Amino acid sequence: MSSTTAPPRAEPPPPAAPRGPGRRPRAGRPDRSVLGLMLPALVPVVLFSVAPLVYGVYLAFTDARSGRNVDVAFVGPRNFADLLSDGDFWASFQIGLVWAVSVTVLQLAAGMGLALLLNQDLRLRWLARTLAMVPWAMPPVIVGLMWRLVYHPDAGILNATLRDIGLVSGDIDWLNDFSVALPAIIVVGVWTGMPQTTIVLLAGLQGVPRELREAAEVDGAGAWRRFRSVTLPQLRPVITTITSLNFVWNMNEFALVWVLTQGGPGGRTRLPMLYAYEEAFRYGFFGYAAAMGVAIVAVVLTVLAVYLRRQLKEMR
Amino acid sequence: MTGASRGGRGSAAGRRAGRTAGRALQYLALAGYLVFLGFPLVWLASTALKTSREMARLDPTWIPLEPTLANFAAAFGEQDLVGAAQRSLVVALASAVLVVLIALPAAYALARFRSRLNRVALGWVLVSQVFPFILIIIPVFMILRTMGLVNTLAGLVVVHVTFCLPFVLWMLQGYVRGVPPVLEEAAAVDGAGRWRTVVSVVAPLLAPGVVAALMFGFISSWNEFLFALILLKDPQVQTLPLALVRFTGPEGVVRLGPLAAASLLATIPSLVFFTFIQGRLKGGMVSGAVKG
Amino acid sequence: MRRRILPLTAAALTGALALSACGTGADDGPVTLRFLSLAWQTESVEANERLVAEWNEANPDIRVEYVQGSWDNVNDQLMTGFEAGDPPDVIHNDSPALAGFAARGYLADLTGMIPEELKEDIRPEAWETATFGDQIVGVPFLQESQVFIANRELLEEADVRIPTPEDPWTWDEFAEASEELTDDDTYAVAWPLGNPVNRVLNLSLSYGGTFFEVDGEGRATARMGEPERAVLERIHDQIHTDRTADPGTVGMSGSDPLPAFFAEEYAMVQVGVYARQQVEEQAPEDFDWVTIPTPVGDTAEQGAASQTLSVAADSAHPEEAAEFISFFLNAENQVDLALGDWLLPTSQQAAAAPELNTEEDDWNVATASAQNLVVAPYLRVQGFDEWKNRVAQPALEEYFSGEIDIDELSERLETEGNDVLSRYH
């Protein structure tokens, strides 16, 4: 590290040295070389991510709004006080939670099913694997437009198919009906997010030692029992990670729903991120929008902390 | 596993019958998934091949009655789709490669050395996933402009690299952790230098992780819309997602045909990419992150 | 480490902000203007590109770069551009958006930069849609009027008189005709009310409904009197009392009801004039359609906004930009632009052009309707956009789908509406 000719690493370890400590990350005095290795990553993160973020958090405590030569004043926590009494915001927050929780749970359930299937020795598995990737390979903008074609009340294939098999008689206006709009976009959310979840779970499944399951089978455990008592516990860390990430990603969803409904009908699909976006980019209240962002982050991090803590406890 | 052997534990024949039934159920479920995943895409393709007159029919059919390529002609004729696709490809590849190059050493450092930085870095990874990009977009724009990067593909690459860096970092450090340090030490015993160790011993073992990270970087960049919209102003630099939304009129009226055609074309490259790479992935993708 | 990041951030930001404040000075040699166009129909994209090419040919010193934008996200794109001080020079948009941008000082005042000839040629009612305070912040060029497109055969079968621009229906006649046209298989009307606000407000002017009062200092309050309720109630009655309008189309927007219209499920569909293009393109070959003017109330007036070309206040070359706009929107070019988008020109000379007065595709009916267009009162309202999206849009959706009655609607438009508007006082 410091000397090029004789790097300390090159010294042979004492023959009697126990193997054990080698498995742990090395301590020593690594800070400088660590910094050297991390520098290329640090620079862009600080410049384009941390700095704007700090600025964004600062905005939340100001009355910043759009306009030329607008004076920005520091207003302390006033935006947050306003937020507490903003019924629309909380309504949208509620919608956001319903959306994020349903999509996350359904993604997990659907992804788990698919991952289990893909982990079997089935024919056509390659096709299923490729197709399972499709939603991920498409920009959210296209996904949104495509599902609008599917959901179109008259010319869409969904109503046509449902009519053909006699499930509905009239046309359902999926994206504009007050009660079906949210479930309809949740389906799209699940469709879009399934690939990542499936692949992560599949990776986890492949890490479950075969012997464990075989042992259980020999004991005469049924498939469901094997799944519950062997597979599931082994998958636990994987499930925890992917649900946390999915929850965060879903809470931050924007482009997909924007293209599908723009938050309509009557605000029934207005996720918090859409609300903050409108506030900033349509009406120009940057400060207030930033406060919304901060509030959302605070809640999400709290939810996450509680969830992760519980999971960790149960894992032990 | 889906209830495969619930039927018979009594006799071998009963068990085999149960197995067959289970298999059938499994195939049925798989077919269900395939339909759910595939049908919107088929519908997109079908729409792309229809005339606007046919699209305005009340009883839509899966197979176009009078298939036409007019939508593709319109899509190509009115937008520089080929150019836009090339630029998207360049940006996506550059972002993917760069992000891995930057993240790899950092991931190595995070996985191998215990330092205060670890917690900060991993905390940052999580926080960065939570923070809404909408709030930082204006300052990001200003910083890029100061650096003269607005309206350039390089600027877009920089942004894409920055925003998929945390996740890639997390993935890769998981993979690095999966490589036993013993191996490095063994190489070190043989007298190889630190870098040679890393390159000759660690790197090959990391290959699946690197492939997964490349893929993540590529797809994130290929799909990204908002920064591209705001950063790229001149037609000569615009990328594919931007070209796609151009068939929209006021009040959300869209020209469905050309839009469907263009969307379909935009999906093909990443599909090919996936088909190509999916064999190499094995469990791939995020498994690194998960292990970490 | 954490501690060290903060000052660095601050330094980076101050640097960024300071540098962004000072523009680049030197501009010898040819000037380049960025023109953000929102043309989206094949013919109008072609017309736009052709006109830009023509200009560049004739004016090598003022090069115009055609940038294709999209209605979908133009305002977000502009907002970022304005905030960062880097907007396009020439901006295509519509007057509702101009109001907000003008109030924030993003747009250059074009008063005195527009040649007299163009000024005279554009209808004064149209100029009003782009004039805020004493500033002209855009040159209006395309306007949309509301019409009905009807299935001629069904009207003739029911023995209903086909109204003309000279002899339009009154709202009462319209209601009667709708009764005649409704039977077991067919509704008389499809009202696509998915994005109802602007349209309903525009139509309400026929009974003098303005929805807002604006005081001397430009502060607006929402108001729901009899004139405001008239058209709203008539539409509502058609859907829920007379049952002559299909309740199923209430959530649809724009041209969504056309497929069912072609299948003769409705005799008429309410649309903007531009929808003639889709009808022409998508209707079955033997489908006989006719454009009919909007019914009249106390007057035949309807409110209108305009598509406009503006110059950014931050543009380094406002004079040149205005010159380009004046060329782009001269009478002759407006004919092409109107034909390309199937909309109405603001230029009076253009409106007299034979192409815009033929009976083909009912251009004569469309062009005649321009005479009744006056400036939509809501254009003067600070905060209208938020009032519309947050309050009016959901409230009207609930009203038309029958969930709330007119009194509750009025209550919400006023009380919730005024809460929103007070943010802008």
C-alpha cells in the first residue's frame, strides 16, 4: 500500500497463524487505501447526489417558489406545520400506502410462485425466464402506454376478452372508474415489478441447500410443510431485503402512474410522489414540495426501521 | 412443490400419480404466468400492426384484420428513431461500464475493510433509494450546467452513473463478500502483488456479479426518462424514451398506432440483450446484494 | 467524513449558482434560436419543419433550430428550463400555461416587437388570450372551438333538423332533439367528460357563466351563480334525468367515444373541432358525418384559449425571436398550420382562405365557429391551474357521475376553490 516494493500483504503469514481471523474483514489501518478505492465512487455521489439532496432538504425550510428574481426566505418548520393540516396530502399519503403495501405484497406472492416454478425442472423454462424479464426491459413510459391500450374501455383487449367469456356485459372504464382505478394500476405495478422480485427470490432458492429439503422429504413432510419449515426460513433474509427495497421503490413510483392516470380520477390514484411533483412543477411551490419529500422520506424510513428490526429479531 | 405429493403417501403408484398431477398443475400455473406476463406485449404488437380505422372498431381482435406497416413507416418517418436508439445504446453501455468500473474498487474496499466509512456508505445506499429524485432535479441541473454538461450525452451518462451507483455498489460488495479472503491470501502467499491478486483471483470469481451489475446499469439507463427530458434539448442528442412520447397531443390524445410501433421497436434491443444474457445469469441479478 | 462533506456541498452549490447567474456574453456571427414546437400531427410537423427550413434559407444570420417537444410534458420541461435560466428562445404553448409563466416573469413582453400588419390581422379576441396586464406575452395562432359531430343518417332518420352556423340549436332545441334521437340501442349524445373543466367553462359562457370574479388587484375568487350552473345542469340532466346521454362516456376524454360513435351507439359526440381529423381518418368508409355548432344560450359565445408562440425572458435575442415568430405566423403560414392541426387560425386573412371554407370535412362550419370565440375568463385567474386540478376536476367528475348534486358541487368549487386561490393572492 505505502511501499511498492514490499507490500505488507506479500509477507507470508506466520505458519501457525489461525485461519479464523482471515475470514473477518481485516482491521489494520486501512483508511487511506479505502479512501483511495472509494474516491471514484465518492466524487459523483457527493457532487450529483449528496449536494442536491442537502439543497433539497434546505428548500423544505424555505418559502421557495418558482419565478424570476423571487426572494427566498427561511421560514423554519412552517411548511411542515402546513403539511399537517393539508387534508389532500394525507389523502394522497393514504393512497400511497395502500398502493405500496399492496403492490409489495402481491409482488412477493406472485414472484415467489414464479420463482418456485422456475426453480423446478420444467420444460420451456428458458422461455419463461426470458418472458419474466419483459416488464423490466421496458421503460415505464411504454409500460404505462401499453396498459392504457389494454384497459381502453372500447377498443381495449381486456373488456373485449371479458365480454367474450361472458364475465361482464357492459364496458368497464378501468382507469377512470372511481373504485377500480386504484386496483387497476396496482395490477400494472405488480406486472412491472415482478421480474426483479422473481429473480432475487430465485437466486435465494438456489442457495437453499438441497440436502435440507431432501431430508425433510424423507421425513415425509408434504410440499407445503417442506416449504414452510425448510425453504421459507432459509429465504428469510432474501425476502426481507427485497420487500424493503420494493416498498421503497413503490412508494417512490412516479412515471408509471403518471402515464396511466395522471393521478385521476378525482385524485383516487394520486400517489404522494405525484402530489409533490404537481406541487413543484405545476404550481411552482418548491419549498412546500420539498417539505413533502422530506416528510415522505421520514415516514418511509420509520416504517422500514420498524420492519427491519422486527425481521432481524425473528431471524435470531 | 405446489402441492405435488399431497395426494398419496401410501403407495408408490399413488405417489407417482400425485406427482404427475402436480406436474400438470405446475405447467398450468406456468402457463398462467406466461399469459399474464406476455399478453400486454402481444397486444402492443397487434396494435402496432393495425390501421387507425381498425383501431377505432368496437370489437377489437388479437390478429389485425388488415395488417399494415404504416405505423412503423410513420414512426420512422417522423422521428429519428434509429439515431435515437443508437444514442440510447451508447449512453446505456457507457453508463453500465462506467458504473461498474467505479463501483468495483469501492465495493472491494467496503467488503474487505472494516472502517467507519462502511456504515456511512451502506446507510447512504439505503437513503439514496428512499429519496425522491424530483426534489433534487433542479440543483442537479444547475450543477451540470456549470460543468457545461447540459445538452450532452456525457452529462446524461454522469447522471445515470450517479443514480445507479448505490445499488450497483451494494450488489457488488455482496459478491465480493462471497469470495473467500482465503483465496486472496493464498495468492499473496505465492508472492503476487495486491493488484495482481485482485485481477487474477478475485475478478474471475466476480464475473457473474459484474454481469448482473452491467445489466442493471444498462437497463436503468435505457429506461430512464425524466433526466433525459430535462437535460437533452437539441434533437441531435435526444434518446429513445424522448422520441417515444412525441406522438401525444393536447388533453392526452395520442396517435396510438405510431406510438405502439415505436414502443415495440424500443423494447426489442433490451429483450435481445436479456435473452442473450439470461443464460449467463443463473441466479444472478441481486443475489450479491442479498448475501451482503 | 460526514462533516467534511457539508462545506464541500455548499461550495459546489454556491459555485453552481453563481456561475449560472451570469450568462455568456459574446455573440458575433450568426445567432442561433431554439424553437420548441409541440406539433404532433403528421401534417403539422411537416408544416413546422418546412417553415423553419424556409426561414433558415432566407435568414442565414438568424438560424432557427427546430426542437420537437410534447404536450405531455412541455410545462415540466419549461419550468426546469426557466428555473435554471436556460429555456428555449421561441416557445410553443397554450394560453392557460402562459398565464402562470407570465406572472412569474419568465416570458418577454412582445409589445412593440410585432409588426403592425400581423397585429391588425389577428382577431382582437385572440390577442386577449395572450395579453396579461399590459404585456403581450405570446402571439396567438391556433384556436379550438367546441362542436358536435353527428351521424347524419341517424339525424335524418329521426327527422331532426341539422343545425348550421347561421341557424344553430338553442340548448332547449338540443335537449328536444336528443329525446328524438334516443332509443333502445342508441343514445343521442356522448359527452366525454374525463377532462371536463376547460370545456365546461368554455361552454358556460353561452349563459354568461364566468366562474370567477377578479378584483382590481388581480385577486380572483370563485363564484357559482345561476349563469354558472346553467350549462352544468343541462349536461347533468341529459345524463341522469333525460337519459339521452350515455353515462358510460363520462370518464372518457377527447376522442375516446369515437369507436362507439362509429358503431352507431351514439348519434352525436361532443368534441373540439380538431377531432374532425380523427373522424375523417378512422370512420368506416361509408360513414356520413356532419359537424354541428354548439347550441346557443343567451348568446352564442364560447370561451377559448389559444396556442401561442412566446419568447423567453431569458432569451439572448428577443428581437430576432420576435422576427421569426412574425414570419412563422403570417397569414399564409397560418393557413398551413391550421390545416395541419385541424384547428382555427387567429389570422383574419387566413380564415378567409378558400381551403378553410370548403364544405369538405366541414371546414366551413369549423371556421364559422371562430366568430363566437371570446377570451376564456379563467385565463385571467392566478392559480386557475391548481383550482382546476385539485378542486374542479375531481368535483366535476363526481358531479357528472352522479355522486354529488349541484349544490355540493357549487359549495366545493367555491369554498375549497377559494382556499386554493388564496395561495396566489
